[in-house]
Amino acid sequence: QVQLVESGGELVQAGGSLRLSCAASGIFVSIRDMDWYRQAPGKQRELVAGLTSEGNTKYVDFVKGRFTISKDNAKNTAYLQMNNLNPEDTAVYYCHTRRGGMHYWGKGTLVTVSS
């Protein structure tokens, strides 16, 4: 059974930083593409960053230079380091992966950025 558990979200002031974690079980992050999505109130869920099993990264334009996706294979955990946060980054952040054509999501962690 695949489980993804996000943590690290909290209230932070604009300009601050947070590191989100995604602890995985039932899969090995070392051989899976791992992604972070977010969903702001009243908006659709959107991709934020992705990390392939080969180590290639992709970021959407609005987080380039501010966010960094990574993973620790020994801890079987993916991370999203977020710097220089602004109120527009307020959202629930979700970890995502795929295996055998199935999509797996965590329950999300709330990030709130105050101005």
C-alpha cells in the first residue's frame, strides 16, 4: 500500500522560508518521479515542482529561483524547500507520485503566508 505523508506547513511571514517533507511508504522514492502540487482556495490544483527518478528537476515559472525539490533516498522522503515566500504561495501543498499507471497523493499540508 502506497502512502505519502506531507508535513512542514505552517503560518509564515512574507519573505520567510519553509521546508515541506513527504514521507513515503510502499514505494521507493529513489526509483519514482516525485512531484509537489498546490491548491489555493478557490483555485485548481497546480504543479509546482517535479523530480524524476534520474534526478532531473522541473519548476513552474512562479517558483523558479525560490523553491527547490529534492529527495533523501535513505529516508525515503521527498522535500520542497521554499524561500522568499509571498502571500500568493498560500495553499495546501500535496505530494504526488505514480506507479503502474496509478496516481498517489498525500493528504496535503497547509502553508499560509501572511503579508
